[in-house]
Amino acid sequence: MGEIKSTLDLVMEKTSGLTLSDEEKREVKRGEIEGKVKGLLQRYSDHVMSIEKLKKEIDALDKTEEDVRGILVRKCVALIKPETDNTSLIEALSYVAGMDPKPFNRVLEGYDEDLKHNKSLYETRLAEQLSRQGISGGAVIPNVSVDPEWVRFSKETKVAFQDQLHSLVEEVLSDK
């Protein structure tokens, strides 16, 4: 009887003569670095790792890859979410990546102010609609979270926030 080969054996036989180009090798290496940076950031975000340890680990990676700082900044920014505590991520951008935190804080504060202002407008509009239907009084509190217009506006504002952060990152990284 013939030998039964595993899928891995068959794949290895078929690809034995293939090699990666330099560009493909760089992409594989970059993917590995991105995975390591993402893992380090996750451990830091979960408070399993200190900021000092994160910096040490990133500095060690930085000796092997030229764009670790850019990868770190992009991964940090991807984790920043509006309406949550982003203090640790901003701290990582500042302490580990050497970025000025003020522009990032301004974007976050601008988002919060815009959302708060518009939420008040939507609440007033909903209260007026309820009043026209004969529903009014001190106990009536409009629930904007179920208003389809507010939900749409909120989603659009979050997308604009993320776009603004990404533009800021690209602008800052291109200056360096």
C-alpha cells in the first residue's frame, strides 16, 4: 500500500521550490511586528503591563524594525474610542511614542463638546414634539438614544471623529 500523506506534507512538497521576494519578506516582518505591538498594547490596556515595560518592549522592537513608532501610533489611535476613558492610550502616545498629546486631547474634547451640544438640541426638539402631542411636565425626559435621527447623527459623528484622528496621525507621522 502507498503512504498516506498529510495535507501539510502535500503543501510542503508543492511549495518547496518557492521563495519570498524581498517585498514579501518585509510585509511578513511588518505583520509580525504589528501583531507584537497590538499584543503589547492589549496587555498595557488590560493593566497587565506598566507603561515603563511597554516602552522597554517597544524600544527593543524598534531596534529590529524602522517603523515601530508608526505602527504603535496607528494601533493606539485605532483603540481610541469616544465616550470612554482613553487616558492610558494617550499616555502611551506621549510617553512611549513621544507624541504631543494635546492635539489628540483636543480632538477628543471637540467630539465631547459637539456631542453634548447636539444632544441638548435633540432633547429639546423631542420635548417639543412630545409637548405637541400633549405630553409634558417635569417628569418627562426625552430619550434621544431611541430617536432614529439621533442614532444616525451619533454614528456619523463617531465616523468623523475617527477620520479626524486618523488624519491627525498621518499628518504628525509625515512631519517626522
